Amino acid sequence: MDYQKYLRNENFPHIWCSGCGAGIALKAILRAIDDLGIEQDDVAMVSGIGCSSRTTGYVDFNTIHTTHGRPLTFATGLKMARPDMTVLVVTGDGDATAIGGNHLIHAARRNIDMTVILYNNNIYGMTGGQASPTTPLGDIGTTAPFGAVENTFDISGLVIAAGAAYVARCTAFHAKLLDDLIRKGIEKKGFSLIEVMAPCPTAYGKLNKKGSGAKMILDQKDAAVRIAKAEKMTAEELEEKIVIGVLVDRDIPEYIQSCDAAVAQAMNARNGSA
Ligand SMILES: Cc1ncc(C[n+]2csc(CCOP(=O)(O)OP(=O)(O)O)c2C)c(N)n1
Ligand code: SF4
């Protein structure tokens, strides 16, 4: 596949540290778009702020690098105005579930047709390692020097509970699976989210003595359990594991279609009463 076709070479070198999972996620997104044969001009990618969100600077789609925590609001407006476009949102665990948490649950609740690729590295990477809502209990962040004392969000579980049509999880190790999961998410009519466990060796890894990026990726491989197997395991057996694959895929009313139907109903009512 010709990756160059999709890249803004003038913006390289990129900012990502060696061993960061962000590049793996980026390449999987490009392969998914390429496999689906979607024209670059028909794709709009929206991101917030963070290392993950820097992705929009490197790809030759229509892109908006927005403000911290707000990519879903921009993406919602964009999709409402241009429902013909394939709208992708790239965000981080901090961007999407801390400052942007409210937008995440409501975008999922509305089930608006867009695909979110959320790079979960368990920390605020760009700003040097503050604890995020997905920093595991007891793990170190610069704002939690003796270990995080807050419970963590299960991002996929949160988005499933909020009402998304499609939710999947993957690790940076399972790059080929990630292509498939993103492709299915894009094909799904409705709100889809793919949570990518993407190692941050520089902030989270260093603070928690996790070793190199390569080691962190191999550790993810060992911790990963496919959903079909996970369904037969107990909660105890699943502790410390990463369940990967399609977690939810359901056909439920999509927001723009519901809005269009409501407008048509209102027009009919008005015309009928005229
Ligand atoms: C309103 C606002 N608050 C805080 C910041 C500082 N800031 C920039 S990136 C970031 C955290 C990013 O974390 P995450 O979304 O997990 O992305 P990562 O860098 O880990 O990929 C913060 C707090 C900001 N840019 N804007
Ligand atoms: S700080 Fe972490 S998340 Fe940011 S580029 Fe480096 S490894 Fe990746």
C-alpha cells in the first residue's frame, strides 16, 4: 500500500517518541481507509489536543486540530452539515474522557454516525505524565507521585453503556486486527469507537518502570484476550487482561436519520394544517 499518498510529508518529522503506539494506530487508520477505497477528499479527521491528537497534522484528509476535549463537538457540527463525509475523530484518553468526557457520553448516546479512534496510553503524554482517568489504580503519574487513588474508567464499557452502535478494543501489538476493527467501525452506521491500547514509554512507561516501547507492546500481547475467550472467563481471571475484538455491534437508530425524520414529520404537520 502507498502510505505516502496519505501523508503530509511537509509536516515531518513527527513529534512521537520511538516506541510510541501512536504511529501504529495511524498506519492502521490509513490501511482501513485504503481498503475501503474512500477518497481522501471525502474523509474529515478531527482531533483534540495531545500526542494522539497530533495525528491530524500528518494525514492528507480534510483535517481539523481543535481544542482540548472538544473534537466531538466539532465533529458533530461537521457531520450534521456534511452527512456525506466519512468523519473520523482521533483523541486520547485525557482528551476524550477527562476534559471531553461529557461530550463523549453524549455523542455515544446520540449515536451520531462517526468513528472515534481513541489512543489509550493511560496518561497525559503530551504534558509530561499527569494521571488521566485511565491511569490504573496505584500507578504513578506526575500528579500522583505515590500512586493514583482514583478508580479508572473502562472507556469501552462507558461508551457501550452510553449507547454507541459499535465498540471495539485492540492493542498496538495486534496491528492487523486493528485494521479490521477500524474498517468495521467506519462501515457501521452510527457512533463507533475503537479503543487502541497504545503504549507511552516516555511518560507512563518511564514513571512506572515498564521498560521500552517494544517491551510494553510485547506485554500487551501477553495480556490480550480475544472477546470469544474472555466471555468464558471469570472476572477474577480477567483482572489485568486486555479484552480485544468487537465488544458491541448493534443496529440502533442513528442521530441524523432520526433528525431528518423529525423534520419531515414537522413539515408534514405544518403542510397538513395549512
Ligand atoms: C483547555 C486545556 N487544558 C489543558 C491543556 C493542556 N494539555 C494539552 S495535551 C493535554 C493532555 C493530553 O492527554 P491525552 O488526551 O491523554 O493525550 P496524549 O498526549 O496522552 O496522547 C493537556 C492537559 C490544553 N491544551 N488545553
Ligand atoms: S510522550 Fe508518550 S504518548 Fe507522547 S509521543 Fe512520547 S511516547 Fe507517545
